[in-house]
Amino acid sequence: MILKLIKFVILTRFSKPYLIFLIIIAGLYIIPSAISHSNTTDTGFMSFYKYYVFGTLTFLFIMSLLTGGLAVTESDRQYLFTLPLSKKDLGVALFFMQFLGFGISVLFFYGVFLPLISIPVYLLAIDLIMLSLFLTSLTILATFMDLKNRIAYAVILSLFNFIGIFNIPLSPITAFIGTHLYDSLFLIFLSIALLTISFSKLKNIEFELTRTILRSSSTYYKEIRSFVGLKPISAIYRLHFNTLFFQGRINIAGASRYSSARIRLTKLVIFPAIFALIFLIVNVFLLKGKYITGIEIGLNIILAYIVFGLSFSTLSNERLWLSITSLPSHVYLRHLLLSKVLAIFVLLSPFIIANLVMYLLGFEVALVSAIAEFAIFPSISAIYTYLYSFATPIQITDDIVPTMQFNLRQAIIVLLSYSVIALVIGAFYLQYFLIASIIVVNLAFAYILLNKSIHRNLVNRLAEKNFV
């Protein structure tokens, strides 16, 4: 019975073409790694890889905590939860699905490096499994936490990741940069501890599912926004420039429960300002420029994924009956994208300023980071907003558990994030690559912004997907 339940849960979240695609990708990563495993010791590559692991693991930990919870879909609510199933079996099935989802995410993030790094194959397998278990357990435990506790644990885990840069084994990232079993012991210990706690929590799965659904459907805003007396375009900028919408799902590579929230930009910008100040102090006064290139790459990888996360929800809270009937579609979408680009620029401005200060103090590589954050990331947000909205449109409505299955089209959109990471890395090593990236990205942004047919096609796509 448990195997049939797991099969049902998997097929309601992943399409069969996507699963076939996943098997092929996994084979392309794993088989060459097992046959001709490299013993790469190049210090330049390993330095980059260290900061890549730091950036991606920090992102995964933060997203797991802030968007965590139990994976619930419409088919679960209307069919699965009405069956006389064992709570234990149901908990195991949901846990396995989330484990599979995070395993996919981990494979996408680190699979391409498997044949290139010097960690033994058996140890890499242990590390990848333990990381997936850790992330899965973290999302389940996040269900029991309020927002303040989630933020606190996210900061603590980020600090643990940071000390791993200095090869201190009391950090999860040493599992992916060390070559001995003791480098993985901390991650193994954390994974087993969280796994034990999360399974004990799953004993109350019926209560937690109810609480998750109720919390997902409850939206409370401390203030009511007024648009009285504003022209339509002014109202767009007042809402979308001053407010950022966050949309999250339980795992990055699997379809599941979606949640949405909004926060004023004036309040949100406080957090990057604090982190940018810490970033400046650590690099200038504590490290004195040591590891500066790797740290800048790690920072920009984190910022790139944050920009992706903010791009997902741009159109998810829109109502076509109100927006598109008030203005021509190309006018409305053009100004909506522009307002989001400006909001992303304001959000990144503390890091731009910090990097410019570092450049003036003699750290030349900081200028590359400042240029990328100024001239590439805001435009990328608009491009990714269009691509994601066209390929996988999701609307947040009063139906609190959107039905969603992860398919091949979504996988391709996720894989496009690799191209942005390549832009970030290449910009730090090749000046002409940075210039070319700026030109290509902004030309693509201008094309999307000015092409009326693209906007009409997007509106038609949203209408086909039952946007109201």
C-alpha cells in the first residue's frame, strides 16, 4: 500500500516526460563521474567551487526555511486526505516526495561538478543524500515555526556556511569541499538529528496539514493601500514599485503548495542594507581583500537566485479582469515590468554602493560586481518574469491549494538559471564577457519591453490558464 501511495504522490507532482528527462540528466551526471572520476586539485577551480557551494547552500537553506511546510496539492485535499489511510504511510509518502524534490534540486545545483571534483564517489553520494534529507527535514520543521524563528535559523545556518569557507569542519559546506569522511560528519549529524525530529512531528500529520492549509489561506495586511485620484500608470508604480510580492513553494524542483506574501520595499531594503554593511566590514577590515573574488562570486550567485525568486510572483497576484481592461495590454505589462526592474535595482542598491566603496578602497574586482548588479540583474528579473509567466503561469486566488504538476517546460525554465550563473562567473574573469553580457541582456529586455505582440501573447497565455 505504501508503494502505491508513493507512486500516486509522485505522479501528481511530476509529469512522466519530466521524470524521463530527469533520469537522462542524472545518468549524464553520475555515469561519467563513476567511470572517470577526476582528482582535480586545481586551486583556482576549487576556490571557485568553494564559493559556489557557499552561495547555493545558503540559498537552499534560506528558501527551505522561508517557504517551507508540507507539500499539499488540490488532488491531495479532495482525494488523498479523504481516504482511510494510515497517518504513518501518508507521512512517509509526503516526506519521500519532498526528499525526491530536493534531490532533484541538489542534482541540478551540483551534478555538473561531480566528474570534476576530487571527493571520492562514495562520499559524494553520502553528501548528496544527506543534504537532500537535511533540506527535506528543514522544510517540515519550518511548518512549526513562526516567521521570526525561520529568519533566525536562516541567519544561523548562513553563519555556519560562512565559517566553512575557512575549511572549518563545523559547517555543512565542508562536506562538498573536503576529501575525507570527517569533513562530512557535521552534515551527517545535522541530517540525522533533523530527520529524527521531523519524523516525530509527522505523527501529527493530520493536525499539521489542517494548520498548513489554514495558514496558507489566511492573509493579513497591516495597511490598506489607496489609489484614489491616481491615473492607471501611477497606480501600477505605486503598487509594484513600493511593494514586492513573494511566492514560494515547498521545494524548488517539485510542484507543491504555493504561498504568497507582500512587503513594503522601504522595509525590505533594510535587510540588504544590513548585509551589505556586514559584507563591506568583513572584506575590508577583517579579511583585507583575501578571498575577495570567490566571495563576490558567491554573493552574486545568491543575489541571482533571490532575483529569480522575486520574478516568479510578479504576475501571480494580478487580476486580468481589472488590469487588462483598464489599459492596453502592452502599456500595462510594459510599466509593470519597468516598476519591477526599478524595485529590484533599489533592493540591490546597498550592495552596489558597498562594492563601489570597496573599489575606491583599491579592490578592483568589486567594480565588476557593482556593474553586474546595476546593469544585468534588474533586466534579468524582467526577462525571467516573462519566461516564467508564459511557461508556468500560476495565479494566487482564494483557492488556497493550487493544482500544479512539475513538467518538462518548467524544468527548462529552471535550467536557464545556469546561464545567468555562467554570466556572473564569466564576468569576473573576462572583461569582454561582462560587456557582451550587458549588451545581450539589455537588448533582450528592450525587445520584451517594446514588442506589443509578446505582451498580447502573454495575456492570451494567462487567459488560457484560467487567470481571472
